[in-house]
Amino acid sequence: MLSAAQRRAFRDDGYVLVHGLIETASLERYDQRFRELAEGCAPLPHGMTAMRDVMVVKGAVQPESPLHGINKIMHFEMDPVLFGYAQEPGIQAIARQLVDAAEGEPLHVLTTNVFNKPPDVDGRHPLHQDLRYFHLRPAEGIVAAWTAIDACTRGNGCLAVVPGSQRGGLREHDTPDWEHVNFAFYGVDEQLGSARMHVEMAPGDTLFFHPLLVHGSGRNRSRGFRRAISAHYAAARCRAPGDDWRRGPHVRAISVGY
């Protein structure tokens, strides 16, 4: 559970970093399952998507292995191993606090990803706000949990955040003027980058952040991989106009316990 100071930091800055939240054994289990799926050793469960990096798709680089060509795996709600991340008790308890879910109220898992940033590809994610991708409101009922599987450093493209940017509302997004941009990687005005802070993380550290927080990540300039696993949660009070979003193919309700 978060302390009062941590909850104030989330309210003021739009994010809070919790160290060592996920155990090494769990990280190894999620990483091994990702490798099985990305390398084609196991079939992707129904509804999951393995997204190849744009530089690989366009032939700008020849990946050393299938693992070197994958940007991320999305929608792992139907995979019992990877979905264990969304059910981690520590993740759930903090997400419940941050969206102010009522006692006994379920949380809904909206999106799930394993991010893979291999060497030798651009792989940047422009500064953006996650609410750009959601129809649900209110924003305060949604929170992201993003856990480092590998050490995340400036050298391998850690997350960067703009503290307090969640108070500016939803900004205009557009495709950045880069040579290589992955599908649906939209960004906000890059002048915000002057205020960004880099969040270096050890394996098992978890960053919780508001869906309006401006954030992104840089290139991997190392010779290794940078992997992370993430889920977005929504309180049951969230609604999408004219749409019963809770019937969507990638939404699962989970009961949150302590």
C-alpha cells in the first residue's frame, strides 16, 4: 500500500515509482513466456498480437533472431502466464488506491503489453499521453502499471516523464517527423521534452502513472534488450459514451484483494 507521501507525489507529479514490487521469480516467468511467444516456440493465444518493429518490416535492418524483430506483444489477457502480472497482489492493491475504487469493487484490465526494445533498431516512443488511446472517462479512474523486467537505463531507452503534465488536459497528438515510427506511435509537441525526467529502474521496480501524464522512451543504445511488462486498470465507474466497453474483447474484470 502507498504511503500518504507517495499518494501526494502521484497527485502532484502524475506518477509514483515503487521499488522492488515484483519478485525475481515472477519476472523470470513472464520473460520466459514472452520469449517463447516471440520466438515462435509456442502459438500466440487467441486475441494476442506480436508487433514487429517498423525497421524490420521495411527491411531497414535484418534482425539477428525473431526476438530482435519484435517491438511488443499486446493483449495478453488470455494467456494464463502473462496475465498473472495483472493479477499480482501488490500491483492490484496500489492500482485500487490510485483510482479510488470502492471496497469490494472490481477493477477492469484495459490493455496489457510486454515491451521489447532490442538493440540496432530506433524503437523510440514519442512523448504521448495514454488517454489518447482510450474512450473511457473519467481519467482519474484509470492508471497504468509499468514494471521493468530488465534494468531500464538512459543507455537502453528508459521511460521519460514530464512531471505535472497530467494537469494540462488531453493534448493534440500527431505522427512525429522521424524516419522510422512504429504503428500508432503518436506524439505531442516535442518542446515538452525540455521538461522531461528520465526514470531509471531496476528489475521489479514499477512505475504507476496517470493516463494524462506525458511520457515516452528513447533509443536502445546498448547491446542488450530492454523489456518491461505493463497493464492499465480502470475503476468500474468509468464509462465510454454510447459503448458498453466492458464487453470488449480485451477487457477483463478482476477482483482485488489485499
